[in-house]
Amino acid sequence: MKQTILVVEDDKMIRELVSLYLQNAGYNVIEAEDGEEAKTSFLTHHPCLVILDLMLPKQSGEEVCEWIRQQERNEASIIMLSAKAQISDKIAGLKMGADDYITKPFDADELVAHVEAVLRRTGQFCQKITYNGLCIKPRKGEVLLYDHPITLTKYEFNLLYYFMENPNIILSREQLLRQIYPHAETNVLDRTIDAHIKKLREKVEEDTSCPKRIQTVRGMGYKFVDA
């Protein structure tokens, strides 16, 4: 399960360099070039960590940091990037809610090392799978849709977790039945899965008449689409 990092930086060259190094280190990376895009990406992708430049268009890094810390169920770590190198600036950033503070110019390998150090301290709180605003936290038994909690039954949760662990793969009704009823007799009917999926769609789909996440593959089963 790859951890997701949001890189917020208006300088395209720096943003792409940082993203490349993080991807090579095994992280899933989302990019944003201004404060407003950073907020949208945060709610959509639920990153474990945000690398946040302070000098941003539209909304400053300080404003974005404050907004992130105000979000309920927020578990993301923040590493600030800034050309301000005074001790007072670093202290202000850390008091604002940052977990680390790196001054520009910086070495990309050093930045990755800082990321790894922060996630060693906080990563155990950040086990999640996220696709297009839908986030499941298997260790906590939580599901969020655009940062709003969703209440699922045990069977619905197990179904969704199995789907999100296997995106874009057609799963037969038999596979799904084995997943949520591992010890059931063979008389558990296929329509039991259909009933669970109907209820699950009512909670995770914007339009159940045209589901975009959990799609029916006629004659074969169901597929969770990650886009």
C-alpha cells in the first residue's frame, strides 16, 4: 500500500524534481501549484504527508497549513519549504502546525530523507487506500467520502476494502461471497452480494442510477473503477 504525498509548489521545475525523487523512493505523488488546488487535492486524495511551499499563488502556504490543521480526522504530516532561513521563521512554521521545516535551496535526497523520517514517526496513523475522494482506513475501520465519514456495516466495509485493494479487476460474485462469508455454506445466494452492493452504492456513489465507482460487468460480476 503506497503512501500518498501531496507536493504543493508553484515553481514547476522544483515541483517536478521533488515529485520524481519521491516517486523513485516508492511514494504515490500528487501535485498542486497553488493554494486552492492544494485544498482540492487534499480532500480528493487524502495524502499522508504534504510538502508545502509557503510562497504560493491564490492562497499562501501558511493559510493552507492552517486550513489542513482545522480539518476533522486530519492525520497528514506537513513539511514546509521556504526561502526564509531565520530561526524565528522556522519556529513560526513549526508552531503553525508543520512537522518539519526545510529551507531553499535544498538537496532532493535530503528532502526524501526528511520525508522518510517524518513518516517513520507518523506513518502508522496513515494506512489508507484512496481513489477519487473515497478513502478507506482498514486499521481504523473508517470510510470517508470527500472527508465526510460514512457508516458501513461489517459486510459493506469488507466488500469495499476488497474492491479498493483490487481496482479495475473484475470480481465474480463467487469471489465476493468468499471474501465476506469465508465460512458460509454453499447455499449463500448470489443475490446476497447484489443486495450488499446495492446498499454500498447508496453510500459511496453520487448517482446510483449510473454508478461510477462500483460497476456491474454483465455476466461476470463487479469492478471497482479507480478514476
